Amino acid sequence: MPTAEPFARPAVIELRQYTLRSGRRDELIELFDKEFVETQEGAGMVVIGQFRDLDDPDRFVWLRGFRDMEVRQRALTAFYGGSVWAEHGPQANATMVDSDDVLLLRPLSDASGFAVLPSQRPRFGARAPQRFVSATVWSFPPGRHDGIALIRDGLLPVLRDTGPTPLAVLTTETAHNTFPRLPIRTAENVAAIFTAYSDESHHRHHLARVQAHPLVRDEILPGIAREQTAAPLTLRLAPTGRSLVS
């Protein structure tokens, strides 16, 4: 009997948010899904998910992962120094206004990272699924862990009890960026929760249940608010046809 393919469980994840030139998002998505998925994975990384930002028609959001920071350096060096990026990178860059909004993340615990099967990725040209992905990012002062502990020990159990289990719960990877050609946001201390829903209405209903929970309403959310440096950012995302996360 053949051995089942193991899930890819990257320990280092980039959350990349690109601001694009007006009207060029579909152009970038088509190019990305055709030229930059298997070729990045062939260099040693995994393309976890690609999304349209539902609140900004000129924003493209995507995730890629690596086994560790050493693999990240080797994989990025190979891909961005290779023939595919040399041929298609200028066209991709021409669609972008800014590509430096990047968070370097890691799973909050051993069991909280993404688990994906690249072999199950739809082929190029597949129709985008009618799914909805929520990504909420909380920011806290560097070196402070109380807010993240409230999310881990207080908010997460309620999220799991009232709706779908999050796809991943991540926090800041504090290792030095060993590939400075691609900047990342520094001095960050975040927690990020990614959850998939059948549609946006299910997300709204789940959020309402969580916010009405007495422990969340009276203790957890006020405690997080006291610790955070800014209001949480919630990304409302629509997966592309080739996204493994949907």
C-alpha cells in the first residue's frame, strides 16, 4: 500500500500584502498562479495561500512557508536568482506599488501551524472557490506576552467551541531576516489567527457568538485591548483558484 503524502507543516511563514497598481490584480494573480507556484516549491518552499482582499480591489495577499530559517535563505536565494524570476519577475513587479508589507511568523504552538498538501492543489485555470478566509492580526509591544497569552489561553478555546477550528494561529518569528533583498516589518510582536468559512455570513455569525460570550465580552477582549498597540487588523480574503487554504 502506498504511503500517504505527509502534510507540509512550515515552521516559518511569511504573510505578504501587496498594494498593486489600479486594476492589475487579476493580471498578477494569473501570472502568479501560472508561473510562481510550482517553481517556488521546487526551490524549497510551500505556497500556502493566495487571496484577493475583499476590502481593497488593488491588494493581493499571500502566504508562503519554509521548514526553517536556513531553508528560507537557500530557497529564496535559489528562486530569486533563478531563470523563472528573471523572465517573469519584471512583469510581476510592474503590477505593484508596494511589496514590503511582510510579517515573518511562526506557529504559536507545535499544533497551531498550517498543514497543507501541495499535491492537492487545483490546476492552473481552476475556478476560485466560493469560500471566505478571515485573518485577524493583533499587535502588542515588543517583548510583551500578556496579550498573546490571553489570545492563546482565553480567546482560542472560545473560538474552537463556537465555530470552525482555526486553520493556523501564528506569532512573530524573531529571527534575523537572512534574505535582506526582501524586507520584512521589524520590531513586531503579533498574534494572527486564520480561519476558513463556507461564506462571509458564517464568519459574521461566528464573530457575533464569540463577542457575546460573557468571558470574552467581559474579560478577554478588554484584557487584549489594554495590551495592544493598535486596533486588530482583520483581513477579509477570497482564495484564488490555486490556493491551498480555502
